[in-house]
Amino acid sequence: MIDRIGFAAELAAYTDRNGPVTIGLAGAGQMGTDIVVQSALMTGVRVGAIAANRPTRPMAAIAMAGFDEAHGVVASSPSAIDAAIEAGKIAVTDDIAALCASGRIDVVVDATGSPEIGTRLALLAIENGKHIVMLNVEADITVGRLLARRAKAAGTVYTGSAGDEPAATLELISFAQSLGMDVIAAGKGKNNPLRHDAVPEEYEEEARLREMNARMLVEFIDGSKTMVEMTAIANSTGLIPDVPGMHGPEATLDNLAQTLCEEADGGVLSAAGRVDYTIGKGVAPGVFCVVKPRHPRAIERMADLKVGPGPCFALVRPFHLTSLETPLSAARAVMHRRPDMVPVDRPVAECGAVAKRALGEGEILGRIGMADYRGYALEWRDARGKRALPLGLAEHARVTRPIAVGELLTHDNCAWDETLLVTRMRAELDAADGVTDG
């Protein structure tokens, strides 16, 4: 057996002093199940409670993690959740308010994927003095800046999740900045084939084989998830999309740094400081940061070390472990009160939406990943000028005039659902940004 080092050693020492970090998990789909299983394999982290509409999936996740049938305990109140945790069990509840109010929960993880539920969950966690880890990037790009402000005012941590591509990309950006390198571009390799008109009905079988929801799979295939994730990177760094929708070239590992670089260096970018993605082979499932050292000696050394020919180089993390890494963010929030990823406190980018089919007046739009629309990343000022409807507010929006295929959803052709909490939060954020109407 080898000695624990680095954060593993810190986590073990923390556990010896305080007991394990206890997670309250919302959502028991693919991501939530991963977190339950992974936490059971770790020293210093445990899932104390799971919130879901029905107990079936949480109980299945608990069983998959290797626990016996009695380990999951249905609980409907904060005190019942506390009692289950104190007994060494995992509480299962349908009430996110009770989850957040539990005294035995240290940190809440949102694995729901719903902008509305995620917003409500984050506010409940913050109001109850809990740290919040957002695997829900859709909610983060919609109202994350405001949620981060609320958390800071309450003395809690609001953070994106380690393992998700945005946070993994931020690790490379931080590394490059620490070395004094210029960051030219950063982003990801797209994992799934890109097909803008994909609809769930065509992917039921593939989704079943991959143990995914077909709608969620389509969110990846039609490019929406990539647009969401790149917007999240932009909003946490100040990097911006170079063009609406980004370039998305077929750049490979061999020519990534020579493609996603400035035009003066032979690339496609109009300037440095951009966020983008590639559909070329060999980069996915990894993330990258294209850098340019500031001195000829450093360029010479990196070329000599086979990083690339220069003058720009691609720093690549060839993997991301998605929700398997989430417990690390939860632990760091509790132990060090440090976020792995948090929006900068100014507007940077927006993920809007374009129509996947012709939309008629009066239609009520469905969820991300369905047949109505797909994500589309823009620089924030461009989005404001075009009055783009944020992707996170497209669900339940009503079409107010016909929209053609490929046309941007805007406040002039759609009306958002004002009954939703996430809509009201976004209106508050827009007002603070000087946006006076929807």
C-alpha cells in the first residue's frame, strides 16, 4: 500500500479530525448514480441524502454502490434525514427543501440538469448555509453570477464541478497563467458526432445502450451541451466566442495550436482570448488550452520538449471524469471554502438558442435536447444587441411570431415564462446589468 499524498492526504487527515464530508445530492440519474457509487469508494466523502421525485432511482443507485437493501431510508423531514445519516444510512427524500435544511448535510450537489430546479436548489442551499456544487451548467450560465453573489454574501461556496469539461479546462488555463503564458484559446474536443437537427426519437436505442436519457443524449449531439459548456468557460474566465456559434474546426491534436490561434500565426481567430471547440479526431474526450509563451527561449524549450512546433502550443488534458470527480469539489468547498469554478462578476458570454425546426406562433417550447431549438453561444454584448433569449429560459417560453429554421430565439419572437423562479432571477440579473427589458 502506498502512502496518500496531496489532496488525498489532506482529505484523510480532515476525516480523522472531523469525520467525512457529507453530501446532499439532488438527482439520481446518470450523474447522480455516478456520485453515489464514487463516493462509496472514497475516503473522507459520503452521500448522506438523495433527493428525487421517486425513491426508485436513489434506491437503485444505493444498491449499485454495494449497500444492502436497508441502507436507503425514506425520509420526509430534515430531522428524519438527520436521523438516517446519524445511523450511517442514506436518506432518500422527494423534498429538496428538507435536504437543504438537514443539519447533517455539509454541501449540496445539484445533478438535476434543470435550470428551474437548479436555481431553486441553489437558493435553498445558500439560505440554509450550505455550500453548493453545480453540475447543472444550464442553470449556471443563466443565473450563476447572481447565485454566486448570494453565496458570497451568505459566507458559503458556490462552485462548478471538477470533472466537468469547463472546470477541467480552467485547470489548464490556471496552469498557463501561473507560468506567465498568454492564453490564446481554450475549450474542448466534442465527444459525440455533431448533428444540429437531431431529435430524441432517433436516438432511443443508442441512449438505452448507453444508459442515458435520449433527450440528454441529443443535447450532446445537437451541439447544445458544447455551447453551454463553452459559455460556462467564458463566464468564468473572460474568454469570449470569436464568432457567434464559435468556429468548431476539425482540428486534431497535431494541428490544434496552429488552428485555434490568431490569424497572424496562421489560425482562424481574430484575436487572442477566445473560447472554442474542435470536432477533429484525437482531442475528445479531452480539453485544451492554446498558449503562446512570451519569450523566444520559452518557445524554443517547449518545441524541444515536443509540445509542438510553436509559436503557439496546445496544453491538453486528454480526459475528464465528469461526475466521478464531483466529490472532490464538494470536499474542497467544505475543507478549504474554495470553488473550483465560479463566474466572474461581470457579463461575458450568453448561450442563446436557434430553432431546429419551423416554430409557429403560440407554440410552447419544450426542453433542451428536444426538437424545438439548440444552444448557440454568443459574446454577451452581441447577444444583448440581438435581444437573444437565454437558452436556460427557452423551456416553457411561448412563440409570439413564426420562427424559421436556424433563426435565433429572441425576446421579439418569444415570451419567457414569468412564473419560473429562474426567469425572475434572470430578470433581476439583467436589471443589475442595465438591461431594462426582456
